[in-house]
Amino acid sequence: MVLDNLATSLRETIRKISNSSYIDRETVREVVRDVQRALLKADVNVRLALELTKKLEKRAMEEKPPAGMAPQDFMIKIIYEELLSILGEPSTIKIRPQKIMLVGLYGQGKTTSAGKLARFFSKKGLNVGLIAADVHRPAAYEQLEQISKQLSCGFFGIKGEKDPVKIVQEGLRRLEDFKVKIVDTSGRDSLDMDLIEEIKRVKKAVEPDEVLLVMDATVGQQAGPQAKAMNDAVGITGVIITKMDGTGKGGGALSAVAEIRAPVFFIGTGEHLDDFEIFNPTRFLSRLLGLGDLESLMEAVQEANITEEEAEESFNKLMSGKFNLKDMYDVWEKFAQPGLLRRILDNMPLARSPLASRVGQADIEGATQKLQRYRVILDSMTFEELENPDILNSKRIQRVARGSGRPESEVRELLREYKAMKNNLKMLKGNRGIRKLMRAQFRNGNFSLDDIIKGTESS
């Protein structure tokens, strides 16, 4: 996932603060250096990284924690607030009839984003028309036409036409009855005057309500100057950051957003047309720091068709000393759905718990496959064995292996995983703050940052 390196570094910093017995000036300077290194490694603009960390250090040195808040938690709160300042205020695109123009360089994902936007507005009940005004990239016309057919939305383009203004003018006339019209424009390998002049002419013809800059999350340090030049030329009103599922550093795109002060409306998280999320800075940053995204967590839990009573029952079993293989099977049965486990683990507030490092490095796809194998093994056990795993001796393990068609080593591996899980849950059981937070998040998910920080205090 894009920003994984930044997330890992920042979460390690959060853990370092949490584990500090006190916060003095030297600790503050060390934390500031850690944050600065993490930002620079993630391709955040040098000037922006220095400005942010200077503010962080000044606040940490001069401000006093509110009554009842530990210095460690106050330090985390300052980091959160200063990082949030570069992401901008939450802002969403208006759901109304409008004309939208997409701009950006080659390979940034404009055409795919046009389709994702069309899907988004279609779901909101607005019919959408797509205009293929990218006259330079080979197959751009065909790609957008194919997307329009897939979405059953309007489409206009003139194959082989080299004047984008002519295409736009005719397209707006032909698609007049469509509520939302999205114009896909040309890009270049690099920003040049020809591209600037072209998008200026296209903008004049479109008279768009929104001009959205489509930017690849992996673009790097050149993102800022590119975004500024585009903004100076056509006035960017919003940003779509694509390829957030890749392996890039991501800081360049975030720096560009801070440079032009335009809100990020959406992030692309995959190649499919549904891999598109409304960008929420608070939720994004909470996930980045490992503080959890409780709203997304609740959405994932609800997706698993788990009632509040079932969630409470599962929680109590996990936290009880009577947790057995049958309880583990019940939990896996609910959560071992494709992609669901990844979403749940990504959004849980584990940054300050003993499980954080293990969860963060988990190979979720492999884990899901492993769970499916384990469920076959568990199906071959008797009720007595599920209720009391301690009776599983060598003879019983051999019988389970034969019955499930899995090797004995895998049965023993499952038992080791069970014991490790039980030991980890004992650690969580001893932390009242974590227990309180986990119980409450299954109920409603209505937590602020302060609630998260207070809830994850070590007892």
C-alpha cells in the first residue's frame, strides 16, 4: 500500500512516545527528528517537512497538556494536528448537475478516474456523459468508449480528430441532456507550454464547474511544481490521487496538495471502477498513524453481517480466559471473507498495542488462505476437542490430519497459532483502555481523536 513506509515510521514514533516514561526536551527533539526523517523518506517536499516539524517542536516545547492528559498523549495529539494541517479540510464534490474537466500528465490515471467519477455520480442518481478530449494518447478514445459501455453512460468522441476544442464543443452539444459531463483531456510526458496552452483552450470551451487534477501517488518530488503550474494555468478546484494501492512513497502527492491548497476529493485504490474512495483527511491520517479508522471498521464489521449482540459475544469470548478452538472458529467464520480481513486490520486502532507490529506486517491474502485451510482442519475435530484443545495429543492430531486431508505439521501449526493468539489476547486483557475502546467500537464507532488516545493508554 502506498505510504506504508511512512505509516510504519510514524507508528514506530507513536510507540516510542507511548513507551517513554516522561517527555523532556531531548525526547521532543528526538521525536521531531524521527517525524522529519519519515516525511523526507516518503518524498514529502523538504521545505514543507521542515516547516511542519519546526511547528511541531515549537508547540511541544511551549504548550502545556490540558488537565488530565498525559504528556505522551499530548505529544501524539500535536503530531496528529500538524500532519492534518497539510492534508487540508474535509471537502467533497457537490452532487449536482455540472461539468467536470480532468487534467494531469501522462500515466496519472485520468481516463480511469473519469470512469470512476462517472460510476460515483451514477450511484447518486445522476446520468453521466463522458467526452474523450485526449487527442494525443493512443487508445485513449477506445478506453473511454469501453468504460462508457461498461457503465451504460453517455459517450462522445471523434476518433482521429486532433483539435480537442472541436471535440468538446460538439460533445457538450450532443450530451446536453446528461446531468454530469466529464471531460478527459490530454497529458504529456512532462509539463510544457504546448500542454498548458491546450488545457487553457479546452477550459475556455468547457467552462467547467470543477477542474480536477489527477495525480499519481507515486509521482515523487516533482509533484509540487507540476501541480503549481497546472493550478496557475487553469485553477485547480480539487484533486484525485490515484494508485494508492501501489508501492510508491506518496509524500510527493501530499506535498502538491499542500502547495496548491486544493482539497483532495477522491483517492483511487485499485484498477476496478469501484476502487474509489471519498477522501477524508481525519480518517486517512488516523489510519496512517495506526490510531484506527473506527467508521471504516464499523462499515467492515457490518459488511460481515454481524449484529451488535454477536459482536459483543465475540468480544467477550476473545477477552475471556475460556477462549477455545470453537470460539476461534466462530470468529474466523465471520471474518474470513475476501478483502474483509485486510480492511478490519487496517482500520483497528492497534498502533499502541502489543499486536501492532505483527498486524502491520501481515500478509493478509496469505492469512485468508491459511484460515480457509484451518477451517477444514477444525471441521475434522470433535466437539470435545474444539471445546478443550489441551486433549489434542499425537494420536488425535494424526486422526484430524487424516480426516482433513492436511499434513500433521499443519494441524500442529494451527494449535501453535491458537496458543499464540490466546497469549496475545491475555496481553490485551490486561490493558483496560484497549478493552474499553475495542468493546465500544463494536457498538457505535463514535470516537474522537481524544477518545482514541485516552482509550489506548497503557494501564
